[in-house]
Amino acid sequence: MKVSVFQFSPSPGDIAANLDKVANAARHASGRGADFLLLPELWPTGLLSPKEAEMAASQSRKIENALTEAAEKFNLTIAGTIAASRPQTRCEKILPAADSQIRNTALVVSPGGVTARYDKINLFHPMNEHRVFAPGTAPCLFTLAAKPETDAGFLTCFDLRFPELARNLVLRGARILFVSALWPRARREHFELLLRARAVENQCFVIASNACQDHKHTEFAGTSCIIDPMGNVLASAGTQEALLVEKIDLATVREARRLFLSARPPRHWAACTGSKIVSSHELARLVKRRRQHGQRMVFTNGCFDLLHAGHVSYLEEARRHGDFLVIGLNSDASVK
């Protein structure tokens, strides 16, 4: 299949102008035989304040329709993130109330319409993303209508620093990881290094689209790229607006994984949970160590002699309030 990456600097808040840029890029990408076009994070608007995010989210349906029209007109799939609001899932309803119910949502749009959505899980607190967006809760695996069909996963900017998210997608079948970003120039080397690391450790293609140039007093790194499963950079942009188009051979994923799949955890280790049962003395030592690293403890208790769905929901909710969960197991005497 042929993939394309459009690197540009979004005009702040000018959705119409950015839609025109994307439509033009889609036309050129299609003319060069591309099947897929990847856009930067928040490409219709660039960085957003809470009030700007509300205004942008109110235009999300219009943006979806425009992308669908472009996908149909140029016969390709287009993906990138936008500000959008939608109802909470059942899982999200048990979370602590977020400052916002607007999500940084990746849309994967094919000629028939939206085929996948992914709400960014790892929000970047130093830039107050948690004040603008509510976090997502589920990784996104989707199927590309290539020949043969192939599964792919989506990461958004800061997600790139969390290898367990990429591993989850690869273990579920992803052969391509798409990364949509607003990554600053100040940490450009990290961006390039992490993209190659995700490709090598998961033995998959990594395709990244980043913003470039200055936007709202932040200079973005550009350096969008297409990387193969061995970590080789097949195509790379500089720091200016660019459109990359590259043919990728999905058979190279199978070849890279022929001897081993490094994303698969060792079975003898993953199932070993006995070490989680500790004495109160040992627990105090472990908690102290974690708190020294700035982690937040959550505590709850129960008997759990018959583990049911209610237990699972409440333990999941408890765990989401902090960095680690301590469970006090009630004795038979206390239960009685």
C-alpha cells in the first residue's frame, strides 16, 4: 500500500483554511497513488484553550463531513485528530469528573465515512491539556481496506512516550502504528528516537505526522516520517510544510517477526502475581518507595470471596484515582 503524510502548520482557529489545505494535500496524495493520508494533531485548529476547544468541538460534525467528502472524492482514507465531544462510555462514567468533556479525538475517515475514533489517553499536563480535554480510556485498533486488509493502531503525540500502549495494539494485531502529533522543536530528538524505538521494539511500521514552524509562540519540530519494522527511515520531512508519499510492503512485518515477536511478553513472567501479596510491614516499605517517586496511593478493602462484576467495576474505579492500588483483604473473623 502507499501511505502519505501531510506536515503543515495549522492556521490558528481558521478551520476553513485548514480544511482547504488538507483537501489540496489529499488531491496531491491521491494523484501520487496514496491509499492513506495522515494529518497532524488538532490539524483543523492547532493548540486550543478551553473556550476555543468548545467552539472547535461545535464544528466537529462539519469537519467530519468535509473529510468524508475529500475521502470519497480522492478515494483514500484520511486520519488526524480534532476537538470533539461525545457521550461517555460506561467505563468512563465511573471516572472522577474531568474538567472538560471535550476529547482530543482521532478520526479515521474512509470514503464511506468515519471508520474509527480514538480519544487521546495520555494528556500532556505541562501544557494543561487536562484542562482542555477529557482523557480517553481505550486504545484504538482499526482495519485498513488494503490488499490484503491490515490492522493498524493510533497514537496521539504524548502517547508515544508510553510503550505499553503501542504493545497493546501490536499484540492485538496491529502492523502499522500511526502517530499524529504537535511535538515541539525543543524535544525533536526525543520525537525521532521514540518513533524509531516504537518501530523496532514492536517490529511494525510507524508513520508520523507532526506540525511544523511556529504556532501560538511554540515552535514545532516537523520531521514527520515513515519508518519500517527494522527502524529504517524510509521517508522524512524537514522543518517546513511537506507531503511525503511512500510505498510500504507489509510483508516486511512478517519477515521482521519471523524469528520472534518482541512485543509479546514472556508468559512465565506476565502471569506471576504472587509477589503482590505482602505483609503490612513490607507494604509500608513498598508504599514509602513509591511515594518518594511522587506516586499517589489508593486504598480499599473487602473479602472478595466471590468475585463478581460489581467488585471488578469498583476496583477499576479505585485504581483510576491514583498510581497504584492497595487492597486490604478482610479476615474471616471480620467478615463473620
